[in-house]
Amino acid sequence: MNAALIDLLELVAKHHDTATMATNAMPLMVEYLGADNGSLLLLSQDRVVHKVLATKETFTQVSDHKVRTVISEGLAGWALQHRQGGLASNTSLDARWTSMGDASIGSALVVPLLSRNAVIGLLSFHHAKPGFLRERHLARAAELAQLIAPMFDVALTAEASLETLSQICRSASQPSALLDWQGNVHVMNLAMKTLDIVWSPGQFSQSLLQRELGVDTVVQCDWEGLRALKTLPFEAQSFQFPGVGVWIQLSSR
């Protein structure tokens, strides 16, 4: 494994949330392939949950219309359906290629991200020159997709779990807050919002509750049973969900 690929994988692995992973990794993946630009679509049960487009100069979102079109009609749709990489070395001669009004794409390839026997993403690369992207590029992209797929699968699973916990947290009757492992306040229910506990700016480390609990980080929220707050008339329970976050729930003394 060459140094460039190792650096790229280390960059992906050091981030925890899916969007940040994709945002930071996509331009480097384009550079690794030697392409002009590329895109990454992340899927959950064939539904696009994240979409990014990277060029060597800029990073921007792909339009919803373009996503729907390429998934249903384009080379990406073919790769999704066949669960294998597809190469259009000359897009003007390949029936699978769907033009979106951009005549500057002369060659393209798409590889699926497969994990646990499911397609969790589609990784695409484009180049202006017909014939530039060849079988060796497809093999390199397929190797890359195989290596990053488990990382994105973990991130997507954690993201889905965090959303499920958020829904439960919002409906809880006791004051409750859900925090991610970086200490960001992901959600507070109405009962927690009505308390005189300041979260500024949405960070556990800058909240009154952090000082009331006598901890510095969410990692330290691992006590068992109830913990009395220092000055407020509440006790706190902490529930840790590995890889997802921490739920803190208050009850009156």
C-alpha cells in the first residue's frame, strides 16, 4: 500500500461524523486517482443520505435533480444495479453515460462501496480527456472503495443510531440531552430547554450542567446510578452508547 493511500485512509479514520469524513477525503481521493473531479453518494437502503462533489479547486453539493438522474439512469445507476465498478473511457460512446449538460467530461468511472453485503455508497471520478481513465484507474478506485467502505459504514450506522436516540430523547418526559462524543449537544428535549442551564454555543464543556456534574468531558460521564448536581435540585443519570454518544437525564431530588 503506497504512502498516499495510507495518508488518505488515516485522514478518513480520524474523523467521526460522516459529513466531515466525506468533505475532507473527497478532494484527496480525486487527487489520488489523478482525476479532474469526483463525487461521493452515501446510501441507506438505496436512499441518498449524503452527497458531495469535489474538484481540485472547490467543494460543493451535488443538486438533488442530478443525484436522482444519475442514480436512475447514469453510470452510477448501472454500478448500483450491478454492484460492480463501471468504466466509461469515452463518455460520448458509452450508452450508460447520462450527460447533465457538462460536455467537459470525456471519461468517467464509478465504483460501489460495499459493506455487509449492501451498497452503502457510490464513488465516481471524471476527467475531461476521453480515454484518460482506464482499467488501471478502475482497479485503483475499486481498491480504495473496498478500504473506505467499512469506515463509512460505521459512521452511517452511528449516525442512524444517533437520530433514533434523538427521537426518543425529544419525547422523554424527564429533562434529557443527547451529546456526541465530541461534546456537541445533539438534541435537548423541551423539559431540558426550560431549565436554567446554559449551553453555549451548543457545547457540553461550556454548559452549566458540565460544572454541576463535576466533569470535564463527556467521556467522564460514565458514573453508575444517580449523581446529585452541586447546586441545582436535580440528580443525573448517564447512559453511554459506544460509538454514538451520551444521554444525560435529570430527575428531581
